[in-house]
Amino acid sequence: MVGIRSQGAYVPMNRLSLSAISGGGRKAGSAGGERAIAYFDEDAVTMAVAASTNCLEGFDRRIVDGVLFASTSYPYKEKQAASVVAKALDLRRDVVTADFADSVRCGTNALRSAIDAVKAGSARNVLIVATDCRPTAPRSALEKSFGDGAAAFLVSDTDVAATIEHHHVIADEIIDVWRTESDRFVRSWEDRFVVEHGYTHNTIEAIKGLLAKSGLAAKDFAKAVLYSPDGRSFAAVARAIGLDAKTQVQDPMFGRLGNTGAAFAPMLLAAALEEAKPGSKLLLANYGDGAEASVVQVTDAATALRNKRGIAWHMQRRTEFADYDKFLNFRNLQVSDVDRRGGQGVSATVHFRDRNEDISFHGHKCRRCGTEQFPLQRVCFKCFARDDFDEVRLSDRIGKVMSFTFDFFAGSPDPPLVVTTAEVEGGARVYVQMTDVSPKEVKLDLPVEFTFRKIHEYGGTPNYFWKCTPAR
Amino acid sequence: MNADAIRDKVAIVGMGCCKFGENWDKSPEDMIVEAAFEAYEDAGIDRPQEQIEAVFCGAVYPSKGTAEVADALKLFGKPVSMTQNYCATGTDALRFGVFSIACGLYDTVLVVGFDKPKDRGVSGPSAVTTGVRGLPMTPAGWFSLCAARYFETYGAGREDLAKIAVKNHHNGTLAPKSMLKKEITVDDVLKAPIISWPFGLYDCCAQSDGAAVAVLTKRELAKKFRDDYVLFKAVTIALGPNPQADPSFDFLRWKPTVYAAQDAYKQAGITNPSKELDLAQVHDCFTLTELLTYEDLGLAEKGSAKDHIANGTFELTGELPVNTDGGLKTFGHPTGATGVRMLYENYKQLQNKAGARQVKNASLALSHNLGGAPQACGITIVGLP
């Protein structure tokens, strides 16, 4: 049996009141409550070490074969965090280390990888630790809903307290919450869009897929551990799945802890396991650039997890912190440090609607007349049939240049920009830039192939689309 | 469709046009007032609040909308509406004004086309920033779409385009209200920096600020305003598919012009446009647009434009002068005003008031706009009674 053998958590001691973030007194609409904040000497790595130490309490550390570190807020762009954690934990020198990052779903990504590694027999005991201390703009809504914390699990093939029985995953491309290398703070698109088309849609799809695979129903779960972007949205997921939000959903601790990003679902799982009855089942669902869901089967060994320095222990240990300026000082911020970016760049909702044509490079083939066309249409260019198309992938077809221009005015960093209308094999016409080409090579009817490129970086984010290039 | 519903029912009795250009020192209000009061004076209107029954506006660049016109002219207590149809915006505003009179609802209306793109602090049009594929975009890139294949098919080239720019620069020197007044040579055009091949700087029109205004009335009342009124023979708009996506696009013509011309000639009863028309103002946002328009309007056989350019057919002294006031190229292109400005020129030409650029014995004139990718074409045909 492979599963979770031990666990530990860490929540920083200080709790900042949400009203302090709002600027003093209770403003209309500002909830009461608090969030966990890392002290000035804490970050994602120190919290990871603390949670891991709690997880490994009572174990011979020489048994640890691997450390998987998961976070979106590790300070280095290049240099591994797992190796720092392994060194701080004084683990073996031949320990396997790897970092998981770039999505708040990376904590459960790491958990699954650890389970796969132990199942495959390449390791017997793997420590996974998820941790986050995400940067937010002063006085922003995200600053109020986020929290700092970490959770660690020891995944093993012996003495397991819980096994992961089934797994279903959805990969999704959406710009809902993001931070580029040059962004100081986490950014997000309009919350209703993020919740509806990002979180809710994907999470429900993942859970429904899991239920279909496992043959289980909502009533079979003692508790559902649901990632939630806020203190309300999980209820819509629970309702869609048929879970009773009051009794069957693990308390997401908004107003006490806050959304701890990559650590959030792992921390809620740790909290649920601390209270779980042996023999019961938990539903674990996490979100971020897609979603995933697992069935967690609790074993008799789970009672051993209750004595750890886990979530309950840390939630008891709290100190009120009311000095907002000091909190900003911890993070080297001032109240005036707002996000000064001009625009949000390309509309995330337009990107969302256009992703089949922009990212997958799909065109439409009319089922009535066979005409292929790009972009996706509702009414056929040729026979005017409505909504009677099959989506066809154009990216791996060849094409030919129907028309071209050399645009010196388009702001290319390497002018001129070669712009063409290409006819893709099958007849669709696409207005695309040509890349990796000298203007001298460009001529009518030149055969081209397609390549996925950055089309521009408006708004400070890379915006991807396909370009054509001479067929090689 | 009743092709006779418009012809000869609506008269133009007054027109005004402010000086086009980079009008840094003028607000939209200033330009609208200048153009409108010239039109009032031309029509003999001294009580516009009583005599104007409705106002039709056209503007493309973000403005305060209808209130910008109503506030400027203090025209309250009457319908004021605004239309937008790419570069055919001004022509579409005229179209609604014509409809409102032809259907018998109003006697006298005002049409106001204006735009103030030069307050945005950038050259060229504003960028679309909503979709990934919307950038980078330049109209020069869009309108050059036909160049490579047209050149290869019919043996034309940049030299032919250059002659169009030279012609329009010359005509612009003769128009007092034009933006650019500078003679150029074919050599100047060919040596200018390339904007988007085959377009060099001189192949591209001058974006500018401006406003133009028309007073329209029903034919029966026209004599009360003036003897030398001008009548609408046709006014139309046609949309074509986006040439960047149209699977049947042939890169030799702009479909919207072909569609709109068919309709306009039917309304006006024209069967041989190159012979019947005396002059035309066509959309020369880029020189190739003017070249293709000669053919798409039937003023020249498809593929023959370069021969006509060589022979001077469309020059001021030629058989069928085109863009007698310098066109978008040198008169300027405040998008919403352009269609109305073209009508201003045709109106003055038909009244024999065009000064040094006067076309002899002109009695039937066409104006043409083409906008979008391009996708929208607007045409008016006006003539003497």
C-alpha cells in the first residue's frame, strides 16, 4: 500500500486583522477576521522547513529518499529550493530533490508524483512540502484573501495513514491568476470570470470525472477537501457534486488562515486527516490551470497523525498583529506601492474564448459544404449554414503564401514584420506573421509550415499565436 | 428593393468644411462650429434652432457622442443621433439624413461628420488591444494585402502607385482647406521610407482632425434655399467579408466596393459609369486603394488601371478626374468627416465653385469610402437637377 505515512504543517504565529488591511475601522463590505502572515524573517522556504520538521518528527531522517518542494513564491528563478530544504533537514546526500512551481495546483502535483515514484519502486519514502507566501499589492482584495503557510507529507509504502485510490485531472489554459517575472504582485482577472470559468467549471469537471472513474457518489465521502479561491465559491462546487456544504466540506478557514496558494489544498487535507475516522473516505480537489481530484482512503493508522504539530495545533497558536505599516515593512512595501501597470494587456476573457483558435490553431470545416475557414465561425462563409462545423487542427498542416507585406510600422523589434495571408492545405485563409525568414525569400505561393510563437507582449505578458515559416 | 426611393428626392442646399490638419489649437467643438456655420451661411439658414429638424452625426474616435454636436451647436429639443461605420462613417451619416427626408419625416436636417484623432498623442490609428491576434496591426498592412498578387497578375508596380500620390499632392495644393500643400515627384515617392511594402510614406494618407457639415432638405423646398442646389442620385453602404479570412478572396479587388457600386449605379440609373460620371472622390487611404477602386467602381477595366494612370485619365485635366481636392492623401483623413468632406468637394464642383481645381461642365459626381480590414464601402452619387 502506498500513501501518506506522516504529515506536518506550519502556520506563522502572527495574524493580521482584515480590517487593518482595509485601512482601519470596519469599512462597509469588509469582513471581520484575520489572515496568517509570515514574520519578517520567514518566507516560503523557512515555512517549508518548519512543516517538514513537524512531519518528520519521530522518524529516522535517513529513510527519506526524496524531497519534492512545491511553491509559487520561492524567491529564486534559478536555484533549487528542495536542496535547501533537504540540507536544513539534514537529509542524506543522495536524496532526490525537485521543485514544483508556477501554479497553486503544484502542491498536489508533487503529492501525485511522490506517490507515483513510490508505486514505481524508485523510492520508498518521499517528503513533499507545499508552501506559499504570495506577494500582493497593499490594500488589495488579494491581500485580504491570501494567507501564508505550509504543509508536508511523507509518502511511503509502509504504515500509511491514508491512500490515494483514484485520480482524475483536467489541464486547462486560462489567464485567471498570474504573476510574470516582472510583476511585483499576483494579478488576477475579474473575480466572477475567474470563479465561474476557471475554478468552478474545472473543479466540477475533475470531480465528476473522478466519481465516474471510481464509481463513488457524493454520499460516500465523509469530507470533501476543496481548494477555494475565496470563502464562498466552494459552495457552488459542493452543490454541483451533491455534497452538503455545511457538514461534508472541510472548513477552508477564510477569515482565520487565508488562501495559502500552493499549500492551501495540502493544508486543508492535513486538517481533514487530523480529524478523519479510520475507514472513511475523503474527496480531495485542487485547482490551478486546470483541476484534479482524488479519493483519499483513511486507514487505521490515521489516528497517529493527531499528535503531530499540524493544522489544529497551529491554529490555536496565534498572536494578533494590528500594525499594518509594520506588516508592509516586513515585505519591503509601502502603502503607495500599487500595481502601476497601465493596462491589464490582452483581455483574459477574449483569450479564454479564442483559445481553440489562438492556442490550438483550430479552424472550422463546414459539415454541409466542406469549406474550411479561420477563425472559428458561427455561420459558414460559403453555404451560410449555422453552427454546423467540425473543428480541425491547422497547426500541423502546410500552407502557401497568398499575399504578403513587409510592415515597418508595426513595431517589430526586427523590422520589417513579414505579414502574410496564407492558405492552409484544405482551404482556410489565415492572416499570420512569417518568422525565421529573410524578406528576400518571401514570394507568392511559397510553401509554409506553422510554428507556435509569441505574437506580442502587450500588457507585459507573452501572448502566443501561430506564425508561418518557409517549409523546410 | 425600390431603387427609385432616393433618386432626386433630397437636395443639398448648404455645406461647410473646416480646415483639415493637425488642429492642435482647435477642439472638436471649434471644428464643428466652423463647418456648421459655413453650411448655415451657404444655405441661408439664420435660425438653425428652428430650421434644422434633426441631426445625424458620424465620428469614429472616442468622443463624447451626440452631445458633443448638440452642445456645440445648441441644437436641442430634436433628434440627434450618431453612426459609426469604419471609414464610411461620414457617408453613412449622410445616408441616414437622406432617408429621414426621403421618407417624408423631416423637411431639413443637418449631417455632421467629425473626428479628432490628433488628441491621442500618437500617429496612425489606435491599436486593438482586446484579442491576441489584434496586435500588431496597421491599416497599411491590411490595405497592402492585394499588392503582391495584383502586381504579379497585371504587371503593375510601385511606380504606378507613385503617380497617384503625385496627382493627389498636386490637387491638394489647389484646395485651400487641405492639410498638405506640397508638390512631390515620383522619385520622392519611391525613395521615401517604407511603411508597409509596397507603401512608402507618400503612399499613405495623412490622418488629421476635421469636421464637415451638410444641410439637406427635400427637393420641393430646395429653391427656397438656393437655385444651384445639388440632388442625391444614390447613397449606399455595402459590407464584404474580412479579406483576411474570406476563403474565396482573390487579392485582386476589394469586394465591398464591387457590391456597393452595383447598388449605387442601380439607384442612380447609371449603366456606363466611366462615361456618365464627370468626377469622383475615392478612398485613397493608400495609393493602391485608389488604384483598385478605379477598377472596382468600373471606371476602368480590371487590370487596366496602370494604363489609365500613364495616360492621365484621372488627373484634373483628364477624362474623369479623381480626388480633385487632393483626397485623403493630402486633404486629410479625419475618419468620421471624410465622407462628408468628399460630398463638399463634389457639391462645390457641381456648382462650378471649385476655383483652380474646377472640372469643366461637371454634372454627375461620385464619392466613395472604404474602411475596416477593409470590409465596409459607402458610395454617394450626386448630380445637378
